[in-house]
Amino acid sequence: MPGFQLDYLKVILIGVLAGTATRINLLRIDYRQYPGYPHGYLAHAALGFIASALGAVAVPAIAKPDYVAVTFLALAAQQFREIRNIERRTLESLEKTELVKRGMDYIEGIARTFEARNYLVMGTSFVTALAAHLSGLPAAGVTAFLALLASRYFMSGGVIGDICDVVPARLNFEYAILKVNEIGIINIGLKSMREKILRDGLAVMIKPRDGNARATVHDIGQRMAIAFTASVILGTKKDIDIAEFTPIARKNPDTGEVGLYIMPVEKDIEKLIAAVKLTPVLESARSKPLNAVSNVKAVEEKVV
């Protein structure tokens, strides 16, 4: 053991500081607008503090050794699962008043993310406290920094721009049917409404780069997430009694391409393209049928 060794209280304190700092760093408002209020920040920062304390205390418990004390980590895991349920219920309640819905898939993804962040915080505090116990304060600082970078990496999932090309598209009408290029979107009865849509509306085509991407944007929840993200970033003219202005993403059944129509407050096609590309790929929508095809071919070759 090194001559310079921190006592257990300092070890715990360093681990708690590193874990809490990680949680605060991961807690930032973005286009998803959640959490977007002071009480939400406070609640999640407090949960991050608790998670980091649990991770840091585990190191002295193991070093003592007091392995029975480590069993409280199992209780922590149960509490973090309950956090996911709370976040899900909260977002489901908010969904009732949203003019443009996130979709249940998006809500479940956000809830899972909040649960996972607490595990990352616990892991950061644990490895930082362990480094402080074994090698002192400088090693703990380096470990905390590397753990923070790792946490940011694991929380940065894929986005639509990674798997699809997004290009401008043309809004047009075939009789009363609004179309994005050749994809039928919605029936618009009033002539004045059709004229306004052609004047103020925007549209893009989302072109999957391979079969895996095609399966992902085929998911309805993923398409709802795309429409929601676009409406948040550009704004939307939709109101309670104007169903025609609802952002809609529809698929071309022959090609798998998706057309998105929106009536934005800010008519900027480049910003719309950027917003669509920024939409996260939902865990529930992520699919890799190309891998399955390869496995099927391998099995067929063995059978033959």
C-alpha cells in the first residue's frame, strides 16, 4: 500500500463529489425539454448524490471487510428501477397535454436513460473512491475524469443522421390528398387550408442507408419521435382545433423512405433537416435484420 493513503471519510467524500459532478454534467436541458424546471433539476441532482454515496461507501465496506454492508447495493438497484417507473408515469401525464405527442416508445427510452444514469453515477463514484483508497488523490482525479468521459460516451446514443440521409422534399396535392413527393400524407378538404400548407409548410424525405435503417424508421414510435423533435426545434402552427397542421411522418411502402410534413413557426428547411438528423434512434426501434439474414444464410449453408 502507498505511504500516502486517505482515510475512509476522505475516500467516501471524493467518490461522492465525482459521482455528483457526473450526474450534474449529464443533467442538461435540450430539445427534449425534460427536465426543464428547477424542481426537476433538484430531484435528479439529489438522486445523483444518493447514487454516488452508495457507490463510494461500497469501497470502505469491501476494504474493512464488511461484505454484508455491500448488499445494500441490491436495494439501490431496486430503487433506481422505481425511478424509471416514476419518470415513465410523469412523462405519460405530460403527454396528455402535448399537441405533438412524443410517443410511448420515446417516453420509455427517456425513462430507461434516467435509470441508467444513476448506475453510471454509482460506477463513477465507486471507481474514483477505489482509486483514492489504493493510490491517493492524483489517481482519483484522473480516474474521475476518465469515468466522466466514459459516462458521456455511454449516454450519447445514435441519431437518425447516423443511419439515414435527410433531403428537402416537395409538398403537393393530388386532388385533396397532401403528398410529400409521392407519399400520401393526409386529406385536406378546405381549399384555403391547402393554399396555406403549400405556402407555409415544409417537407423532407428520410432515406435509409441500409436494411437496418429501413427497419428502424419503419417503427411508428421512431417516426413519432422524429415529428416531435422537428416540432420542438422549429415550432408548429398546430393547435387544438387545427388537425391539418399536425406534423406527420409517413412511409413509402415500396422503398421504405419516410416523408415528413410540418407546418413550422420558423420556416427554415436547413434547420428542419438538422432537427430530423438530431432525433435519437430509440432503443425499441433499433433493429438489425441484415444480421439475421446473414445468420439464416449461414444455417442454410450448414443444412445443405
